[in-house]
Amino acid sequence: MELAEVQRLMDELYGEADRARGVPSTVAWLTEELGELAQAVRKGTREQQVHEFGDVLAWLASLANQMDIDLDDAMQRYVENPP
């Protein structure tokens, strides 16, 4: 699945609710999911790690959608001029 597809899927599934929730709450959810990913990386099973990577990507796509950011555009700097 391409990043644009991830963003479209998240918008189709949760876009209306995400916009109603707003950016600050979405950032809080993303932060919580990052914490869960960190814990899964340290102590979790492979299945738990895959699950948490998916959650982080989903919430990141949700936040990008709310802020009208194209994740493909955001990643382009790594193609053109990696830090």
C-alpha cells in the first residue's frame, strides 16, 4: 500500500470523526500510540510490534489529512536531499 492509499483509507474510514476530534486530540492519540510502539519494540512479540506500527502509521496519516499534508510530499526530501 502506498502512502497516498493509506491517507485515503484513513479519510474514508475515520475522516469525519478525525476532523471533529481536531488536531490537538489527534496529536495526543499519536503520542500515545508512539509510546505503545516503544513498549512493543522493547518487550513485545513480533505480532504486537506489527500491530503498533500500523496504529502509528494510521494516526500519522490521520494527522496529515487534518493538516492537508501529503505524506508522499513530506517524504520527498529523503529522495532529493536526505538529511
